[in-house]
Amino acid sequence: MVFRRLLRKRWVLGVVFGLSLIYFLSSTLKQEERTIRDRTLLEVRDSDHHIQWKIKFILGNSSRQISQCRNSIQGKSLLTDELGYVCERKDLLVNGCCNVNAPSSSQHVCTSCLANGCCSIYEYCVSCCLQPDKQPLLEHFLNRAAEGFQNLFTAVEDHFELCLAKCRTSSQSVQHENTYRNPQAKYCYGESPPELLPI
Amino acid sequence: MIVRLCLLVAFLGCRLPVVGTEEDSGPFSTPFPSPLNADALLSPNCSQLTLKLDFSTKVVKHEYIVVFNGYFTAKARSDFISSALRDVDAVNWRIVRRDNPASDYPSDFEVVEIRQDTRSSLLTLQDHPYIKRVTPQRMVLRSLKLTDRNTLHCFDTRWVQKWQSWQSSRPLRRTSLSLGSGFWHATGRHSSRRLLRAIPRHVAQILQADVLWQMGHTGSGVKVAVFDTGLSEKHPHFKNVKERTNWTNEKTLDDGLGHGTFVAGVIASMRECQGFAPDSELHIFRVFTNNQVSYTSWFLDAFNYAILKKIDVLNLSIGGPDFMDHPFVDKVWELTANKVIMVSAIGNDGPLYGTLNNPADQMDVIGVGGIDFEDNIARFSSRGMTTWELPGGYGRVKPDIVTYGSGVRGSGLKEGCRSLSGTSVASPVVAGAVTLLASTVLNRELVNPASMKQALIASARRLPGVNMFEQGHGKLDLLRAYQILNSYKPQASLSPSYIDLTECPYMWPYCSQPIYYGGMPAIVNVTILNGMGVTGRIVDKPIWQPYLPQNGDYVDVAVSYSPVLWPWAGYLAVSVSVAKKAASWEGIAQGHVMVTVASPAENDVSNTGEMTSTVKLPVKVKIVPTPPRSKRILWDQYHNLRYPPGYFPRDNLRMKNDPLDWNGDHIHTNFRDMYQHLRSMGYFVEVLGAPITCFDASQYGTLLMVDSEEEYFPEEITKLKRDIDNGLSLIIFSDWYNTSVMRKVKFYDENTRQWWMPDTGGANVPALNDLIAVWGMAFSDGLYEGDFTMADHDMYYASGCSIARFPEDGIVIAQTLKDQGLEVLKQETAVVENVPVLGLYQTPSDGGGRIALYGDSNCIDDSHRQKDCFWLLDALLQYTSYSMTPPSLTHSKNRVVPPTGTDRPLPQRLEGNHLYRYSKVLEAHLGDPKPRPLPACPHLSWAKPQPLNETAPSNLWKHQKLLSVDMDKVVLPNVRLYRPQVRPLSPGESGAWDIPGGIMPGRYNQEVGQTIPMFAFLGAMVVLSFFVVQLTKAKSKPKRRKPRVKRPLYLQQQQQQTPHSGKNPTV
């Protein structure tokens, strides 16, 4: 009986109602949030809307010690680690870093890269892109990233990921959809697409 | 050069016929009951019907079923039987006609009535090389009973079954690969007759995914990407959609077609039509618009994002014929090199061969073909070898595996389930299975595109009676793959894992023709899968070890291989040839090729370490003595060009929905029926993948050139003249070439944003004319079409040319045809009489060969063929090989005076054509393209044999399973082995397959997903209304009556409400 009476108290009911309302609103808003996230990937950003890029540039010198390296994984014979070293697969250490002392290893090399920022070997493109002096170029690019790239470059977390992603062939690399603009130098860290060669 | 244009997808709302909707319907019997609509059978008060099947058989007297080794046309079958029975005297026999729609297609059996001397004729029949067996005809009586029965289970959640399906025309470009369930053909290939109806069932349960679910594996922690038409946001079937992204030019993320939803559902649906891995992380990539358009550039960006997101499994139920789209192909390599397991649909262009779609035909991708629930290869499933390697090499085996792709149920566009057919359905079945499998592995480092593919193909169950270019390694077996994967050690393996050129039908076409001394080597293109690392190499050289006790020394083997195995795979091309000492020997020879693969050890502590793995490739061949010259035919593959890379238009201009000539024009792709026919006539057919200068003409009776698009080196023209003077014969099946028509069939390709102008006609007639000009012959640029009768055979001339010039002592046959050129150009119809279509000519030199020309190749080509003319090919071969002039042709009333061709100029090459871009003969030059210097003939370096004094295992296939895996050691808990794959239709069950039924205890109820806010809202509304009522009551009460001591509320209410209603509120 006491319980029943308690239930009839206006403030008790108010609390129940309030809690229900809060729960309802929060779960509805959660849904909304997800939708908004989807939308942002979809809608074209306003031109004056600048994206906050979460890029941390590793500026330290090459002797900095880190225990684990990410590397470019895919290479046929070469790999680039996140410090910008390019080495052969056999010179890769267990922690994923290039063996700095191996004769084939070298840091921030732009071998095979042209003046327009396009290279013929992916690993050298990444290594070149990791040069600290490429930072302004990349920031400039990020601030006016092409529409089609928004999905990609909003998800990039740091300099290394940016270079991995930027050097890949993309919609900017092709003419007539199924032909490279320049089959010789198709991996570009720079802003401009590869030079257009006639078919 | 081309890409993907939209294709027409028609939604066919085809509801299956409903049988027996009445609850108390009495027993009825129909010989072939239609599949029952489960929805209709669930009667309102939940009583259900049980179906009883009875059958009895009896032998039909005098009738026998003759089963052949392959599929042959009706004519070929009757030829075989008559040739087999020729020796038995005065046998009274006839073929029992089967008048059904299937009789237009090749079949592998015939019903024969034999009334006399049965025993001996049966024995002779069985001896024929193309007859597999002869069995008595049986009559089967089936009866079907429905009985009423009340069941305990009554499912309130009645789903609405949507028998929606869609049908696609042949994909022009990269298209999504699904089609209507109308393609539900029973091909009759199952080994034994079973009284089973294929009913759409839960594919995840049929593949026993529930066993893995019960063990707690549900795909959690695995990231799956679905590249398709998108997915709507609040679809009730999915609980873990991590992200949806759009890569198209349509501003939506939602699926407008249902294709993407279906595919995602097969992988990860958690309710109703259950997917394989409901807890996996879904990443939806919308790369295909509602109009079925997509571009390579969209894919490139989307794939980059998938790499960045570290996707584990990627399903691509999309494909197209353009394997020379380098940016796309390179990107797929890059994707798998980044450890993304890519599963793709092989294509819906079957049953024609040479129809594999990219990217499923790549070595690093798991290419999936479709079967129906009766384990027949689905008719639509693309098949045939890959055609990248032509003309010099030989195609790889694809698809890799097959699984259910016909009438599979998956998620509907907004809710509910639907059933769909196509390899785009089979692909997510494998992708879902792969996701589930990946989540079972403790050490995820071991899961990579190669190890997963190795596990799938090593565990696949081979279907009987189907060759490897249709079924790959066989049917997906989820549980065996689980066993293999969970005891997997990184290693290399081969696909196919052995070469047994005697094994029929699995090793078709190798088993269809033995090898002999002097013949072109048989090439088997083996794929090396390297589970040890993304990159690898072959150590030293592969070693050929012949088994001396098994005549291995009678075989020469040459091996070529990828210099680097990247990504995860490479090729190993084994050319097998007969040693000179076996020139007149007959028998079986065996040996093996040993390959050691090395990969940098990434997880090894020693940093210079390399992992190695050695695999053996057993080789078994049948050798026969070299057949006589007249029996040997050489097929010119070198001069056949195809799409891709260039626009080579179709050979039959009526086929407007298929503008391209893309099947490879090889005897084992779209000229397969012709090859089978020639083999059945006793000819040996070899393939020339090099210029005409590269073969010994004294070995061959006839050179067969069909539908050639390539130009000729001047050296080839002189060599051919010399060869024909020395007794080689030539048969040319030409095709149309008319520059006005070529200009007319150009089109603007939306996808490549450029005009597409054909580089040749159906064939390259000007080039052919250069080749045959020396004998005073030429084809015209006329374009003709029509039906006619030649030597009592009905013929159809589909877009062919005519003979413009022919030597006056030759035989020329003319026909009355329609001028199709006029029809194409001006839409006018004109009939032309006496069009010379066939010419036969004996060259004058002593012992010189013969030349036969025919103006149209469609009647021997499998694609778009309406009436075959294999009889004509036989007659021409009789003429060229044996110099027997067919009387039916020479004495024909259609014989005309050979044309001199002076009235009309000969066809010229289309001005400004780009053939030089794709030609192996021409190169760009100032002004007109010029021939390149003649390339050197391919030279095989035979491996130095290292003979072994050992004997091969008797079963090569069983012997070659994954090395480290002992299947018996890995035991599954609670495995209900041998669940029937297809059960007789019982309506009592039909409702049940939609209910997860405790498969994942708790989860189903826990994750009510979007219903929670609904409840909250309702609750809030109830509370709110109570308050409102209270407030209004409080207001209406006079202040003075408010008691100091509160009386129980319910009394107040009673007092207040009694005047209004008799009911007490029961709040």
C-alpha cells in the first residue's frame, strides 16, 4: 500500500517521466549523430569551411628511437617505414623498421621522382613525401583537397598515413578511366596530377 | 579500353506458382510440382501441411540410356551411336526423340531403342570411346501427398516472402552480377537421380555456419567491406554497420536497387534470412549507382579508403570483361598486397566459355562461381580459362571455388527477405564464410589472401562430372576450411595441385586429346599461392623428376614461372611434350615437378631469415603415336585479336546487346563445340600461338584460320605460300568488313568519355586478302545475312562477307541473301541473288594443298550461334585433308562461275584505324603503320630431367592436399556431419528457416536495436498522459475541497468519474 501511495506522488511520477524522457532523447540523438556522420562524408563541404587536420608531423631527426614501425606493407621488393627509410624487404627488422645500417637503406629519398611530385616507384614517393620540407605542400593540399578525396583524407591520422594515401594511384591518375595519365610516373605526393601523356 | 556502362536490370516480380493453399486439400499428385510458396502454406491457424513423396521405378523394355563423355549436339550424338553400331549386323535401332526445349542444346545422353540382338549391340556401344555407359531406361513414378498436421510451432513473425528477382542482360562492362531465378536450370549433371526439389533455404545453415556460431564465432572483430549499391541506414537486419561511404556521383548512401542490401545481408544479416557473420564490422562502400553505372576512378578512390581503413575482407559482386584496365587491375593487386582478402563474382555469362570477369579472374582474388541447391553448376555461371595469356600461353583455372548462387535468400531492400540468383549472390556467400573463418583464427597474422584461398580450395568438395574450368576446386565446405585454417602453417601450394592429363572430365580439355611426339606442347598454367608472405620467389629452378618405372623419361617438360610471386601468387607454366623416342609409343607416363618457394620471414627473430616451402606437382600424361598428317589440324590463335584492349566488334551484327568480341576465340573458349566436334570426328587439333613462320607445315594437314583480326608479316605470307605448295591446306572462315558499317557501329562511350571506332570489322578482311592474293582470291566488303539450305542442311549466314575473287578452276557456291549492309546503313531491305559464300580450290603445283574459303564464322562460334555448320567444316576438312571433293557441294545447283572481282574494288583498311595499338604485327609509323620486324619464334628450354626410381601414388588428387594439414587430427565439437544439403520439400519446415531458432542465444533478443527508442517514447507518452489527466483533475477540483488528509486517490477518481462512465481507470 505504501508503495502504491508512493507511486501516486506527483514528484515520483515526475522523476519517472523525466528519466524516460532523457533516455528517449539520448537514444534518438545517438541515431541522429550517426546520421550526421554519414552525411558529412557525403555532402560537399562549403568552400570556406576548413577541415581540422589531425596531422602530427614527426620532425625529429633520424636517430630518434622508436620501438615499432609501421611500413608500407605492399611492396614487391622495397618497403618504406614511417621514418621515411626505404629498404629492401630482406633488410626489414622484426619491429617493422628498416635496418638503418643496411647498405640499401636510405632516408627521405626521391629517386625516380619528377619535379611535379610524381614518381615511378611508390616506395620512393612515400619516402620523398615524408621529407619534413614537404609539410607546407601537403598542408596546402589538404586545405583544398579535391571533393572526391574528402572521405579519404578526413580519415588520415598523421603524416605517414597521409603520404601512404597520397602516393597511391587514384581518380586523379587516370584518363579515359582505364588508362594512366602517365604510366611511367603515376605515384604523386604533390598537388598536381601526373602529366598527361597521349595514349 | 572500355569500362562499365550501365546495364539494364529489369526487376521481375515473378511470384512462383502457389500449390495447395487450402488447408484440407486432399492428396494430389503432379509429376513435377512447382516449388511451393512457403508463405501461402502457412495457413492462418498455424496448422501445417506435410508433403509425402512416393516413387517407384520400372525398367522400360528395349530402351537404353547412352551416356557420353561430354556434351554433344544431337547430330554428333547420333553420329557416335551409328558409328558404334555400324559393326553390329542388321540391328534394328532408333533414337527415341526427346522433344523438349533442351533438345536444342548439347546433351550428354541419348535414349536409344534397340529391339534385336541387344546384348552384343550394348557391348559394342559401350566400347565406343565417347560413350561413358549404357543403362536401361527406367520409368519413375512420383506421387506427392499433402497431409494436414497441427504443429507445435506457430510463428507469429510471419515474414513476407518476396520472390523478387532481377534479370540482367549480358554485362557490357563491369556490372553487378546477379540475375533472375529464371536461370534455374537443372543441367542434369548430378550423379544420381534424387527426388529433391531445390528450395530456397538458409544458405548459412546449409553450409553449417551454425556449428561455428555455437562455438562462439560470429565474425566479431573482422572488418568486411561491401562494394556495391549501398545500404539504407535503418535496415533492421544489421547491427554493426560501422560506416557507409558514397563514392558515386549520386548524393545518397542508400541502396536504391536492393543489390547491395542483399549482398550485405548474406554476409552479416542477424535476423530472418541469417548471414554468415552477424557480428562482423560492416563497411558499406557505395560504388555503383542506381542506374548501374560505375567508373574505374570511383573504385580507385574507394579502394584507397579500404586500404587506409585496414579492411580484412572485401566483397565485390561486380565484374566486367576488361582485364586490361591497368589502373584497376594494379589497384586490386595493391589491395590484396595490403592483406585485404578480396572475394569477387566470376560473372554471369555462362554457359559460354571464355566469359570470366575481372577482377575475379586474378590470381590474388578468390573468384566464385555459382551452383544451384542440387549441386549443378548454375547455367549463368561464367566459365572457361582466363584469356590474359593468349595467344602464346594457356589460361589459368578459374573460378577458384563454387557455391550456392541460385535462389539464395537474403535481405530485402527495406526489410524482409527475398531470393536472388547470380554469381553476385555466390560471392557474398564466400565472403561471409571467409569473414566467419577469419574470426575463428586465434593468430590473425596467419590469415592473408593466400592462406585463406589455400584453405578454401584445399577443403572444397569436388562435384562429379564437372570440369575444372567450370567448378574450379569444387564446392565451398565451410567446416573443412575451418579445420584446415586452424591447423595452418605458412606454406606454398599449387592450383591445380596436380596435372593428370588423363582424368576425365575434371581435366577437360587436357583429357580430351592425348599428346604425341611432334605436337605443340600441352601447356598447363598452374597458379602458385604463397601463404608465407606477400612477396616470394622460386629458389633455383623447378626440377623435373620423371618416374622411370612409369615411363617418365618419355616426356619432356619445360617450366616457366613468375620471377617474383607478388602479390601472394604467381604462375608456373608447365609445357609437356613427348620425347622423340616415344614417337610411336602408346601409354601413360608420370613424374613430378618440384618447386621451392622462398619468402622473407617477417615474424622471424633472425632478420636475414627466409621461409621456404617445397611443393611437388605430379604430372601424368597419356602418349599416343603421332597421328598421320591428314588427321592433324592447326588452329591459328596468333592472328585472333579480341576485346580488351581494342574495340573489336561482334561477328553477328544482330546481337546489339553484346557489341564486343571478347571470348578469346580459342578452341577451348567460344570455339569449344567446334573443338569437341573435331575431336569426335577423330581429328587432332593443336593451337598455334606464334606467327605462321613458327611451325613445321609438313606435320599438319590443315591450317584453320577463323575470324582473324590480326595483320600478317610479309614473311608469314611467303611462308604460307611455300607451305601450301608443299601440301598444307588452308581453311579460312572470314567475317564482315565494311568501312561504312564500321563507322556506323562506332559509339560514344560514356565511361571512357570518348568515341569508340572499331579497329577491324568482324574479321580483318583486307589483311586476309593480302594473305590469299597470291592465289587470285579475295573477300569482298559486302555484308550479307539470311537463311538458306546448302546440301540439305539448314544454314544461317549471320553478318558475313562474300567471295570477291576466286580462281576460275575453283568451285564456288552462291546463295541468295539479304544485304545487311544496306539494312544497317539505310534501314532498307534488299535481297541479293548469287552471293558467293563458299569457295574450294586445289592449288596447281604438284602435291599442292587445297584452300577453302567461307564468308561467315558465326556458325562454328558458340557465342550467338543459331545454326551450326559443323557438317560443312567436316566436308571442308574431307576436302582439304583427304582431297575428297564433297559431291553435295560440287553438284549443287548453287554452283556458280567463280567471280573475277573486277566490277568492284576490294575492301580497303578503314582510314585512321588504331589497329597498330593492339597489333603484334604493326607499329606506328609516320604515315601508315608498318610491320614490325618478325619476332623470334618462342623457344622452350626443356628442363634437365632428374630421374627417380619411384612410383607415383595412385590418387594424385588426394595426395596433393595442403602439406601440413592432417584432416583427421582436427576435430570439430558437435559436428553434425552429413546434413542433407537439400531436403525434400516439407511445408512444415518452410516457415522455420527464417527464424534464427536459438542459433545465437540471447543476441537476438538483446539487440532489439531501433525498437528501444520506440518503447521509451511510448512509455514517456503514457506517463505524460497520466500527468495531464492528473493535472486536469486537480484543476477541476474546487480548492476548498482539497482535503488536508489525503483520501486515497482511487476513491476520488471513482467519485469523479462515475457520472461520465462506468469504468474505473486502472492506472
